[in-house]
Amino acid sequence: MVLAVGFGGAWLARDPAPAAPGAVATAAAAVDAEGGLRRRLVLASLGDLLPALRANGIAPDDAAAIEAAARPGLPATGELRAAMVLTNGDGPVRLLRLEVSNPDSSGIVLTRGAGGAYALSKVAAQLSTRVVVRRGRLDGKSFYSSAVAVGITDSLIPGFARALAFDFDFQREIGPGDAFEAAFEQRVNADGEPVGPPDLLYAALTTSAKSVAVYRFAPPGEAADWFDSSGRSIIRALMRTPVDGARVSSGFGMREHPVLGFQKLHRGTDFAAPTGTPIFAAGSGVIEFAAPKGANGNFVRLRHDNGWETLYLHMNAFAPGLAAGQRVVQGQAIGEVGTTGRSTGPHLHYEVHIDGAPVDPQSIVTEQGKTLSGPALVAFEATRDRIDVARAMQAK
Ligand SMILES: [Zn+2]
């Protein structure tokens, strides 16, 4: 049944990546106000400038002089936009003006003076920030395709899922027709084109059972976190699903052991996911053990600040540099799903121990996070209101 797949198993499955944008120069010519011929070009890098000048009919010596004059104001690598204004008449082609800009709209303007020398002036970056709101409903295929279809950038999707992972069991509580909304901040250049990756500010999900909305906010002196509209942190002691894109393949309790064949207490939850899927620290804490260990395979034991422990078995690999004694924060990747040790296929076997004894990870009621107060609450409310204004202005 389609609904039985996990949020990342299929809901987060990606469509094939679009082809990389071509960096081939495109030329369109128009006669400008002063009678010059204006051509626009896209340069894969600064190295393409000289050939582009030559291709537009500028003499070799002149092209080299223009390139030498422009070079100090531009980066050696990275795509550039250029516009050149050329003489439009008989005789040798001359450059009257050259504008070259970076994606953030910074760049140079080169003009030809009366004596034939080129004068360079620099243009500062012109970036502004825009809050973009996108809404949609889950289709029958995947959250990824539903989100991308309404303009949510794919890089935002794992963060969206993680922000709501405390409130929803993405395997059992999400399905086609459920409504989602995301607000994110995007820097744009002078032409309104996105520059750099967007930052998720707001995530909301409405199912037939409940509706949850969370706002990202960094309390003074602290890292950014997610809060509900009243300023209460949504972070619980432990995440419900410490792996991206998983379905529960075996729950806690007595069962026939798949390898050993007799009745045995299954001490945790198995999450089936492809090899290489990231595994997250379910809560902040200190790594007690991170090494291969017999039937456990590659194994991490994490001790949390409240004394609880979480255990992660059969990992394919540990996160680079992970070692006992190291502190990790909730949601930090500690390794990836595998099938090392006594295991029948790629999965995460996950245990939660309270006072040294295993408990059902899916049944524990974990404590509520902190609530903002004082100046932090005032600052949060300003952030929340800014997001809500953008949401109201971009309402359907
Ligand atoms: Zn297991």
C-alpha cells in the first residue's frame, strides 16, 4: 500500500536531477540609445571573455587590452554575465562599454575614453532578502515531488521533515491530500534572481488528525531552533525517527529472531532504509562508544543529558571523525544505514535505554522542550510576526 512507505523512503525519493545549466555564451544584439550595438553574453568564467571579444570582431590587441583592464575587478572562476556595447558602423569594431557582473550583481563597468584608454569602475553587490511562501498538498507519489511542484527547493526538504519529525510519525501519519506550507528566506540579486541557498523559516503540516506549524528562531546567544507560535521549543528529549527516510520494519517486543529463529525480545525498533541513508543523533549527548562490536556491527552508543542512552546498530559507516567522548547535538548525522554485524539487510536497529533497560522507542512520551520568556520571547514574536505577514501577503 502506498501509504505504508516512510517519509523519506518514497515520500522523500528524489526525481532525477535536472541537467546543469549550460554555460554557453548566448548573444542577443540590440541597438542602444547612443547608437551602439549592445550584446548580452553568459561567460562560463573570466577565461571566456577574451574569446568572446574576439568573436565579436574586436582586434586581437584591443581585445587583450580590454581583458587586461577588466581582469583586476573580476573573479577568475565562476559564471559571469556580460553586456558589451560595440560601435555599429563601418570600420573596425570598437568596444564602447563593457559591463560584467557576478551572480550577486557585483562587477565592473569598463568604458572607452576619448584617447582609447579603458577606465574601470566597480559595482557593489546588490542583494536583498525575500521571504517566499509556498503551499501544496501531498500527491500520491512523494513529498519531494509535491514540494518541488509548488516551488520548494529540494535542499529545503530534509530540514522541513526534521522540523516536523517530533510531531508526526512520517511513516504512519502522513498521506496524499495532507496540506503543507513552507516559508523560506532567499537572497536575490538586482534582477530578482536567487543567489545562494534558501533558508527555511517556517514549516507546517495539516493531516486529518492534527495541524502543526513551527517557526525557526535563534534565541540570543544560541543556535537556531524550532518553536511553535507561542514560543515553545518543539524539540523533545528524543527524535521519534532518527533516520532520514525510513519505515519501521520491526517494532519493539517479542518476535521470532530473523537470523537465530527462536522467540526473543526485540529490544528496539528497526527502520528499513537504503544503505548510506543518514542516521541522526536522536538527542544531544556524548558518544560513549563508536566502533565495530560483534553482532551489533558498526555500533554507536550515545549518552544523553538526562541520563538516557540511545543505541544505533549495523551502521554502514560512522560520520567522519566520530569518536568516543565527542559531544553531538540533536539531529547531527552520526553515520549511515548499513547491514554490518548480524543483520539480514540494510536497516537501523535503534534502542532507547532508560536506567539501563531497553524501552519501546515508539511509545515513550518524551519531555517537552523549553518555552521562551522575557527579551527572547519578544524577539521571537517579532520573527514570527514577520513570517506571518509574508504568509498573509502571499495567501492564495
Ligand atoms: Zn532490530
